[in-house]
Amino acid sequence: MNKTILIVIALLSITVAFSQNDSLVLKNGDVIIGELKAMDRGVATFETDYSDSDFKIEWDGITKIFTVSNYMITLSDGTRLNGKIESSSNKNANLLIEDGGTKEVNINDIVFLKSVDKGFWDQVYASVDLGLDLTRAQHLSSFSTRSKIGYLAQRWSADLNFNTFISTQDDADKIQRTDGALSYNYYLPRDWYIPVSITYLSNTEQRLDSRWNGLLGIGKFVIHTNHLYWGFAVGGSINSENYSPLNEPKTNTRSFEGYFGTELNLFDIGDFSLSTKATAYPSVTESGRWRADFVLDTKYDLPLDFYIKIGTSLNYDNQPVEGASDLDYVFYSGFGWEW
């Protein structure tokens, strides 16, 4: 009799543990109980009471999911909704939608999860990395930063980026480059979205004191999986520039441009990830002029959310001002942390 009571108590304890926590069943049959915090780029972040740090679990290594938390959920076809997840069989799950109803999906069709139970701060993300080079020869020194902070809601996201590069050495002019962007995306059905952004660029190589760009367009993710995503956007741009030409007065210009951009992200390559973005700006109001921007970043993830990043940024203008180069670029390496 006492043995039966103990078995019943044990079973009740397991049931309570599952009912009060999220749980994952892995391919090897292991069960992990705790809190599923997020899943992005094919990797789930899971917290348990018995671990000092969060687990990172490959999404394709999970066969069943049961959550008590609510999530922002994005599917590979672009569907976005809020709800809970309850597996019905291996690799299949019911999404218990917050405003009622259910939707059955294959787990591999889920490409993004973010807990929304903790409110505002659970939807904020940020990263910052620093680079520093020093040489005795000619007292060469260079310092660079890259930083980003963003907020993700169910139907929209906003990002603020700010990057700098400063280089000095004896018997040479100071080299400086600053760029930043405030971006807003509104997400539509079937992975279409509306991008709105304001960008800023200043660099000494092109004698560019400042360039402000206001962009509005329409975009679509053509591929959106747990291994990569690729998309494009087209639209228009209002361009305001201030230059300091060589041996000439400063110039201020405003023009209207079209733009076409494409972006590729690869993240199913172990601890490495790669992102690249290219945008072309054919001018509408300046005859024969066109510009192009290109960014490539590679990142290697380290423990405790630290990382090493190597990348490059490039800007091209086929009609530079007097004394300026048509091309400016910077290669970057740094050590950073993301939240």
C-alpha cells in the first residue's frame, strides 16, 4: 500500500513539473524541463533550474515541444501569430493561438520564437563590438565600433545601428568614417514587408561630410527557413548630401533615387553565421549617377553570448566630387557581446 502511494505521488510530481514548465523531447529521447526562451536561426535557447547558463539546442534535434509560455511565432510561409505550442506527434505540433483556435504545423516550419510573457524587455535585443589596432611604426592607431539595438513586436520591428572607424598616424591626415541607420519594418502576410529607414554616412575618403537618406519600399523574403533567409526590397530614396570638394567651396545637394536591395543570412554552419546586404541606388534627378552600398559580416559565437566578428563595409559613387575617391571601404575585426 505504501509503495502504491509513493508511485502515485511521484507521478503527480512529474505531472505538476510538466504543467508549470516548458518541456522539450529530443531525438535521443531525453526530456528537458524549464523555460524555452527563444528560437532564432535554427537554435533554441532553453533555461533550466539546474544549470548556471542557458542551453543552446539545435532546433532540428527536437521532436516534441510543450509550452506554458506565450510566444511570437513566425512560420516559414511568413505567417506570424502569438500562442503556445503543444506537440501532437513527432515533429508535428498544435499552435494554441492567443485569440482562439489552433493551427497544426510541422515543427521544422517554425523559424522564429520569442517569449512575450515578460513584456517589453523580453522583446528587446542588442549587440556591441569593439576593435583596436596599435603599431609603433608611425604611431598608427585605429579604433572601431559596431552597435545595434532593436525591438521586435508581432507585426513590426525597429532597429538602430551605429558604427564608427577612426585611424590616425604620423605625417598623414586623420581617417574617419561614421554610419548609422534607424530602420522600421512592418510585416505583411506571406513574408512581404514594408521597410522604412533613415540612414547616415560620413567619410573622409569621399570627402563626404554627411549623407542622409530617407527610404520607403516594399520587400519580400523569398527563402525563410531554419538554415537561411534571403530577401529583396525595392523602393525610392530622398538623398541629402554635404561635401567638401578639394579646392572648391562646400556643396549641398538633394536628389531623388530609386533603390534595389538584397539581403542573405546563413546560420546553419555551427557556431559561424554570415550576413550580407547589397543595395544599388540609381539616381532619378541626377543624370547618369548611381551609388551602391555593400556590407558583409561573419561571426563566430563564443560562450556567454560573446562573439568574434570580421566584416567589411563598402560605398561606391560613380560621380564623386573633386578630389574624392569613387570607392570607400573598411575591413573590420572585433570582439563583442549580444543580449
